[in-house]
Amino acid sequence: MTAALPHRGRTAPDGRSRRPRSWRGSSAGAVLLASLALAVSACSGPPEPTGGDPTTLPPTTAPTTVPGEQATDPAYARYYDQRVSWSDCGGGLQCGTVQVPVDWSQPDRDELALAVARHPATDPAGRAGSLLVNPGGPGASGVAWLRGGVQAVVSDAVEQHYDVVAFDPRGTGSSQPVQCLSDADFDAYRADPADPSTPQGLAEETDEAQQFAEGCEVDAGLLLGHLGTVDAVRDLDVLRAAVGSERLDYLGKSYGTLLGAEYAGRFPQRVGRLVLDGALDPASSATDVDLVQAEGLEQSLRAYAQACPQRSDCRLGDTADAVVQQVRDVLAQARQRPLATSDPQRPLTAPLAFQGVIATLYDAGTWPLLDSAVRDARAGDGSRLLQLADAYAGRQPDGTYSSNILQAFTAISCLDRPVDASPEAMAAEAAQLEQRSPTFGRSLSYGALQCGVWPVPPTRTPAPVRADGAAPILVVGTTNDPATPYVWAQSLASQLSSARLLTWRGEGHTAYRRGSACVDGAVDGYLLDGVLPGQDATCGS
């Protein structure tokens, strides 16, 4: 799933998106914290969404006349003509690779292999086709997501009728992953407590950002300029062809919704059944993303704080305001002096404290983890928050990282949205962020700094996506999503000319497969039977 929040220590997942301090927009956070979740909240809504009359679509297997890219340029034929050679790779999965050009404008030059994995339909006789899935990030591994269990990705009914196909986008997972820093250096990068609002802190952060960018450039080479969504969309169309589909049936979470929406904009006639869950707004600028996400995080913290006094195990205050203040006090403590942890070499700095707190806001099931972490931190022990921050970043107890998600997040995000990294612009945005989010605004500030020194220019310009001529698309939004706020789902649904919006009145990042029978039933009805929920369809109270 995904979300967006990378900033180096400042924030997905999905919609979460990072200029290295903001690992925002990524559903990644939700994915990385899956092992920590104590429970998954359930939707109390009806078995079917409320709203207007549903719409039935034509069968997804209906004959189509969708020309491949090779029809317009023979240089692309070898990519579109390939088929995946599947082999067993354990856990009920089959794995393979798909070749794509590094630079789509020069298809005869360097190429790279995209890692793919397939969970075959459990009812071959009733197979409807292939459903490509993306968990978000940007930077999350789809293969790892599927390997974690197909039941977390799709329902039993979808698993029965679709081959579920996941992939690692270019630069991520096992698809030539970009590695900008050593594990030890990345530890230091995440933890750096420099304050960029001061001249000295800004100089320190600029130097650090340049070292990170140089490391990425040395490691990735030519690929660094071709890691963005513009190139990934072209890859997605080759993946569609490589699994033998005339139209793309697709489930995208968090950042995966941007990938899906941009695909629909470029290839509207090749759209099959697209589910975009936890939407990013293609038209949002970097500043828009920062400000809206800051509000989303503050809103989610407030929801946690309102529930806390009702839970006997929380014990952080008798009112929501008191609970919020406890969290703010922890962040302030870490800014003034890093808190001791069980690892003497790794005190809890302000960026790590921020990561630990926001990691628990992606799902109400992880709220109890925040209770004990805040209580310990108020007593001077930052160990639990450090553990949460490490889980968010995929850091293992031995100091290695399970994936390159946060480094890839930066490399992709810097290509997807231009930034204004002038000191004046960053200071002005910092003031707005602190106004929008008194708790997190300071931690989210100066996120444009890393992309401001990026060695390659952006390849995408934010703009609305209409996708005229595309088949109907289902957009799913959660009203209290910290990483991809609901307003983005509303915006995306209004942009796409054929979209229908399904609303979940709930907490956490994304909606499908998060405990709501109502949401799951609506999405399954669309994927399996071509039935869209009615206008203004809503799940939950």
C-alpha cells in the first residue's frame, strides 16, 4: 500500500512522497509497519455502499482493438512482443523479469530488467485475466508486497479469478535498485538533527543533501534521470503486454494511484478496470503536497488523541488536547537534546522521533504502539520510538535495510515535481506548514532542499489528468487518511472524465483490504463483475 512521507526523517504511505525529509505519500509506511499492527480497524458500514444506482460495465474480456506501442515505432517491438517466462519462486508464486529501455527515447540502447511475480488464479477455469498491482511509495517493492501474502493484496474472490501480478518499478526492490548511501551513512542521514531554519543548519543540510545526491548519481548513472513516473508509465504498458492483456486491469495504492492515473492519461484506450485507492492528486505542486499532507497528519493525530482517553491502556491524558500536547512535548524534548535509547550509539533525535510518531498514524491498529512509546519518551527513554522509526524505514536490528524504499522515494519524487528550494521560498512554506500542522509542521519544513540540489531535472509537470475515452475508473478515498488526504481522492475523481468515487468514512491509509466488508465488496464487484458503486457511494458511518 502506500503513502507519501519521505523527508529524510520527516516523512506514505500511497501519497505519502519525499523530498528527503518527508517520506510522505507512500503507502510504504503502512507496508513497512504491517508486522507491527496489533489489529485492523473494521468498517461498520452496510454490506453494500450507500449511494445512487450502481453502473454495470461491459465484460473486461470484451474484444478490443488496442494497438501496441510497436505499431507506431518498430524500435519498441522487441519490448512489446516479449512474454514473461515464469518459474516457481516459492510461497505459491511464480517469478520472472520483463525488459524495458532505460531511456524510452532511445529504445535501442541500455535496458534494464523489471522483477515481476505472479500468484496464479486459484480457479483457472474461471480466470478473468491478470490484475497488475502496485503498493505505492514511490519506491515500494510490489514483489515483496505480494510475497507477504496475496490475502493482504486482494480478496479471496479476486484471488480466485485473477492472476495477481506484482512488479518492482525501475530503481526499486530487485529492479536495479538505486543505493545512494551505505547503511551506516543512511542511519546518519535519517537522524541528522540540524535545523535548516538557521544559517548554520541550512549549510549543514545543503552539504548533506549534495552528498546524498552525488551518491545516487554515482550508483545509478544514466538511470537516475529515468526513474520518475513518466518512465514508469511506459514500463507499465509493456508489463500489460508481457502478461498477455489487451487492456490494463490494475490496483494501485497511494503513489500507485498516480502511476495508474498517468497511465490512463497516456493510454486511455488501453484502460481496463482500474482501482485507485488512497489517491494522489496529479495536479498538486510540491508545495500543495506538503501543505495538504501536513493537515492530514495533524488530523490523524487528533483522531488518535480523541480516542486515547476512551482506551484504558492509553494513559496519556484525560482530553484530546492533553494527549496531543504529550506528543508535542516528546518532539520538543528530542529537539532540545536527543533521548537515550537501548543503543548507546543511536540516540533518538528529532527526525527519528518524528518518524516514530507518524509511523503509527497510518492505521488505528498501531495506535497502542504510540501510547507506550510516548509514555517511555516522556520518561526519557526513546527506545520504542526508535524501533518504530526503524520499522518505518525498513531498518533491521543488525543495521541493514530490508529495501531501498526511502532512497528510491527521493530519486523518484525529485523527478515528479519541480521544487523552489530558494531559502526565501522554503522559509515561507515552513511558516505555512507550522500553521497548518502545529505538531508536525516544523519537522516537515525545508523538504525541498534535497530536490533543489538534485543532479537531473524533473521529467514530469503536475497537471490535471482527464483520460478522455478511458473505460470507467474507480477512485477510493478514506476521509481521515494521513498520507493521501481525502481531498486528493475528490480531486482525482473530478479530473478523470470516467471516474467514480467510493468514500470510506474511516481512519488510516487506503481502504481496500483494511477490514471494511463494504469497501471490499464494492471493489470486488467492480473488478469481477464490472459493477461500479453508485454516485456518492459511501461506506462507514
